[in-house]
Amino acid sequence: MGRTSKEWSQKPDLPETHYVDQRVYTDPQIFEEEKEKIFARTWMLACHESEVSEANDYRTYRHPAGANLIVVRGEDGEIRSFYNVCPHRGNTILYDPSGNAKRMTCIFHAWSFDYKGNCVGLPREKAGYCTEDGCSITRGDLGLREVKTQVGYGGFVYVNLDDECGPLEDHIGSALDCMIEQIDTEPLEVFTYHRAVVHTNYKLWHDTNSEFYHDYLHVHNRLTSMKQEGYFDRKMIPFPNGHAEVGSHEVHYEAYGGSKSREEAGFPGMSGNPWYMVDLFPGYTYNLRASVLRIDSQIPLGPSRTMIEYRTLGLKSDTPAQRKQRIQDHNVIWGPFGRNLHEDLLAVHGQGRAIPSGASYIIQAREEDSTIHDEIGMRHFYAEWSRRMGRLASDPSRKPAARDLTTTPGT
């Protein structure tokens, strides 16, 4: 017998760390607070250095906090980021998503800027901004607003809107140590980029990446992983700042008709077909399957709308044969028409539609000694979310206590 509406909306008989109030996915005020308290104060992955490989290459980036940024490689080789805003009237400077510009020029009044953000072109400068007593405004007063930028962990460009933020390495910590040899020994290169706009909250996509009970969704994963020895022994490992590692294991691609080995197009220090995966707070995933590194980057567009960017990378030194192999391996699993990705998108879209149906709480209560189907990764994420937001994820009207921020199994 089904539950009544009253029963459907009751709090689960579980510890408060083991469920989430649906308002954290749907409330517009909570989303605005996330932009201020999380996105604007956290290192966010904007792009990869190979996307701005030459001097004066740029890429624009819609920051989750709402800012429009420019990421540009200078003539000195350094990558910097700026607000994509002219200091004169607040006009957008660069409209194309990427390109090469020795001078970044605003179309409104033709003010122009160099790769360091300096104002280098000011039409009728003396006629308009100087008096007999001298210039009241000079080019030095009119530079672009710079944003903290660091490149690392596989050559990815991270930005932080908070001028007082700590270094990127303090945020990441040791969360990526399991794959650092593979991604940091040789330069990487993006060879596939695509994105999807999904009508769901960004946390629901991150939830899907943070738990593997959902492997029942994937025919491919059930055969190549779930039915293989050692799958259920893998551990979910929480790290400070809300990050979590999904324990690595060997994938048996031959169980679904694939090639037995992908070593011909592997990564440094890797043999066989291992799979490494790390979820970074608040919404990034490093996913390394033998010959392909996939990065999921989320750009929330609203409480119920999310743009997900997918970048796939190989070694910059790939031979044509190795690159061809990587592309094929990517397309059959993770491409827009592959076996895996569209199933995840369908599932997360379904969650986004179902949550407003009257259900008040989302359960995250599986405990299996921190192994692969244990939902500790999700509980760990919401403990960090609660700490940063000053709201308890299971009851956003309350402030979290110390006991609400633990991810210890069984507590």
C-alpha cells in the first residue's frame, strides 16, 4: 500500500546526516546564497591550458557565481583571468567563446586592453580626460579587474573571485593523489569538448557522480565492473573540503565486447585498465578510465537548470594512432551517443522533475562500511555544504552543529 501525502512528507527516521531537505535543490533564495557563500569563495575549474595554447589566446567563462570572465594566455606565457567587463560603462568586451586577440577591445567606445589587463587604447584620451591642470584619469586607473588564477592538477585553469582566498593546493589537498602521476607527468590536451543543459539542480549531477549504487542504471557498467571480482570491495574515501575519491579498480571492457587492453594509449605510470575517479567540491569530477580522462564541470544556471561541460583529454604527445584510439574509447562510453553518459543525463533529469512532486526529503542513508555503494560521499558533500552555507542540509532553517558536519559511518 502506498503512503499518504502526510506520510510522504514526513522526516525519515534517520540521523539528520542521512537525508537532505528537497529545498536545497529548489529554493531560489538558497541558490542565491550558494552563489555568494560557495561559488564566489571557492576555486572553480574554468578551462584547460591547452584551450589557450598560444600567446593572446583567450576563452570566456561563465562563472557559477554569475560573473563573466576572460581567461587569456599572455605573451609571457602566463595565464591570467579578468572580469569580461569594460571599466567605462560596464560593457561586455569579448563576445566570442574563444579566440586570439592581441588587444581586447570594447565595441562600445573602443577602449582596449592587453593580456595583463592594462588599458592600452583610449580614443581621444587627452581631449576627454585631461584639463589644463593635467589628467584626472589616466590609463593606469582603467585596467581590467583581475581574478585569482592558478594552473595545476593536470594543467587545468582554476579561478577564485575571492581576493583573500588561500592557494589552490590548500583547497585540493591530497584528494587527487591517486592519479597525480598519470595527469601531471606529461602535458595533457583537450581533444573533445561538449556540454549539456539539464533541467535539474547541479547537486543532483554531483550526487550521481558521488555514489555508485546507480551503476544498476548502466548495462555497460554492470557487465564490465559490477560482475567483476573486487568491485564491491572498493572504498569511498572522503577528503577535507568536501572532496571524495571513488576507489579504483580494473575494468573488464572485454565483458561488453570491447578490447581487452587500452595500454597502447594509456597514461604515465598506468598499466592494464584501471579506473580512478575523484569528485571535487562543489561540482567537478576527474574521471580517468585507462586511455581517457574526462572532466565534468558544472555551471549552475538556476536552482533547477545546470550546464555541464565535458572535457576529454589525452597526452599532448599522442601519436595519430594513440589519439585515434582515445577518441574511439571515449565515443563508445562517454560520447554524447555512447553507452553511458546519456543514461546519467536521463536519470538526473528525472530526479529534477520528480523532486517538486511533494516529497520533502532525499534519502542518503546507505551504509556499507564505506565501500562502493555506501553513500558516504554524498553525506560528506552535504556536511561541507552545510558548513559553508551555515544551513543544515536536512533542515535549511537551522544552523548546523558540530555533530551535523561529521561523515563518520554510523553517526
